[in-house]
Amino acid sequence: MKNQIPGGLTWPQEFPGVHWIDEQEANAVLDVVKHGSLFRYYGIKPPHHVDDFEQAAREFYGVKHALAINSGTGALICAMTALGIGPGCEVIVPAFLWVASIGAIVQVGAIPVLGEVDESFNLSPEMLRRAITPRTKLIVAIHMAGSPCDMDGLMAVATPLGIPVLEDCAQCNGGTYRGRKVGTIGRMGIFSLQLNKNMTCGEGGLIITNDDKLYERAFSAHDMGMVRKNGRLAHPEDYALSWGQGRRMTELCGAVAGVQLKKLPAIVSRMRASKKRIKAGLAGVEGLSFRKLADADGDTAPFIIMLLENAGTAQHLLTQLRENGFGSAFRIADYGLHIYSNIVALVNKTPLSAAGNPWSSMENRQSAYDYRQGACPYSDALFARSVLLPVPSCLTPAHEDAAIATIKAALHSGPAAAGKK
Ligand SMILES: Cc1ncc(COP(=O)(O)O)c(C=O)c1O
């Protein structure tokens, strides 16, 4: 596989936030190190970076509560704990996801249930209804690969049934749906600040909500099972007293996250501009269509998903992209732990302990599901004929032109084109 794309360039690696790191992040980290105050609640000099980040997050997302966490997975587990999810609960997730969204459900002792995605590559509101049972206690709306879900459609299914929606915005930070920030439409929203996200501090997470009790419960879960007043542990009301998971964010991460949050709108608009330009350059190419966007203006655009007429053409396009230096392109069916049936631990129902939980626990005995390929046939068919290309946050017009030319050439020489000659 070549590294160079046409024009003698290289297609940059993903890591959207990383391309924007400069002396601002360096100075913020130095400030923490110089003062030796690496823990968010006390230190030689009173720490403030995680507090400042949470304050900035409340303003940015326009929410009452923001809680910094040390990973997106941790944020999911704390949010699910706050929402009371545990044994006896079924939690719906889309067939296109990330392994952590399933892992969090298993960690709290609940049963993951797969929902089909549609051409938006997010949960289909229409097909969601089929996955709901009397045991459904949560729907996780994952805004996959940068684009918001059809939140009106999902809320219209969930709300009348009283099922809460948790928005997993790990891959869509800075995105909006009909003018509202993702993460603010369901009961709670979570974000990941891991390296390959729209903004990053290397490893980190965030929970947002407007609900006071859910916030306190999540806080207690992320810390030591209690609340804090002015940074000191305090006994909470009964509803928030629990067992802590030790998922606090460090000052080092808070310092970087605070700077990156300021840059997030610029990072997203850069990716949006590149994606728009590449899509415009490919308009009218026969046999090529794009993922349906629930809100094109709210797309954060770290990826382009291309739909081809069949799996053979998708494989041909992928081969051409890879041979021309676009090593980060994938056929979605082969996109690792983003596809339910590629997750061996899910397919095998690997238990958390010798007791077999959660799949064999008494409370979950009515929830028998198969997670092998074929469990979501509509999604499987889409995955087979689609190709994903990352849109790095530092592309130049020359990079964009190279992508357009390579995709056009591939589809003019592909199996479909050859058949028509
Ligand atoms: C959709 C989704 N949810 C959750 C996570 C977990 O985040 P983290 O890696 O910060 O634990 C990720 C991370 O890649 C993700 O893509």
C-alpha cells in the first residue's frame, strides 16, 4: 500500500483536535506541572483547570450541569448508573457503534439490544420500534461518525413510552441537530475526549445534563459515592449515595480540554468545509451516493460515507483508494469494532465473571439475543456496500482534489462501469 496520494502529498492522519495543538495547550499543561497541582480537588496551589473546563462546557452546550470524566467509556458507565440501569434492563444501541457503548451496558449488568441503522448510519426511528420490549429501559442514540441522529424521530418513539434517551456524542462533539447542540436533547449526553475525537485531551470524557438529580448521581458514581461541597466530600441525599468508580479527570487533562473546547468550532468548520468541497466535486458520479444526513448543517464532518450499488463496487473503490495512498479508508463492513458482529466478546456473550453475568443472570433471563452477523440484516446490507473516508482537520484544496480525482477514477474504472462498456 502506497503512502503517497496523487500530487505527491500524504493524506494526513485523523486525530482532529491534535492538528490544532499549539503553545496554548503547552502553556496550560505547564501551568499545572509548575504548581504541582495535578489533582482536581486539592494541591499545593488551589487547582482550577477542570473546574474552568466544566464551566466553559456548561456555557458552550448551554446546560445546567457538566461533569468531566477520565474517559468516554467511564462517562457512559456513570451516566447509565445515574439512570438506574442494571440487571433486568435492556438497552438499545445501533448496529453501527463503538465497542465501548456495548461494554458500558455489560459493565452495569444490563443486556445490549441491537437496533437497525438506516442510510443515515444512525439508529432508524422506524425500525427502533421493533427492538423495544417491556424491559427496554434506555435507548443510546449514538451520533456516529460525526453526524447527528434523527433526534426528532427517536424522541417521538421513546418519549411516549417513557424510555430515556442517552446521547453518545463521542464522535460528534460540536454537532447540532436543528439548532440544538447534540447531547442536550436526550436526558443526558456523553462525550469522549480521546485522541481521535473532534477535540481531545488524550484521554477524557464529559457528561452533560439539565437534571439535578441525575447530575448528583453521576457525580457520586464518578467520584467516591458521595457529593462534594467546595471540593470536600459531603453526604448526599439518599438518591445520590452510592459506590464510587474513581473516574475523576486530572488537572493535566482539564487544562488541555479547556483550550481545545475553545478551538472546537474552528476544527469542526474546517472539516465541514473540506467535506462539502469533496462531496461537491463528486456530485453526479454515477452509482455513488452519500450517507443521508439528518441535519447537514449540524454534521461535524470527520468522515465521508459513500454508498455504492453493491459490495463488489465498494470493494473496488476501497482497493483503489488504498492503492492510491488513502490508507485510512475502510469498507464499513470491515471497520473493526464499529460493527456489532465484529465484536467477538459480544457475539460470544463473554461474561464479566464466572457467574456468567450479565447474560446468565436471573434478572436477564427473558432477554435472549443473538449478536452474530445477520442479527441486523438491513444494516449488514448497508455496511457491505459502503466505504468510509476520514476527513482530517488540516486538508488543503490539493488534498481534497486528490481525493475527488481518485474516487472518480475508481468509479469510472470499476466493475459497474466495465459492465456498461
Ligand atoms: C461512540 C463512542 N462511544 C464511546 C466511546 C468511548 O470513549 P473513550 O475511548 O474515551 O473511552 C467512543 C470512543 O471511541 C466512541 O466512539
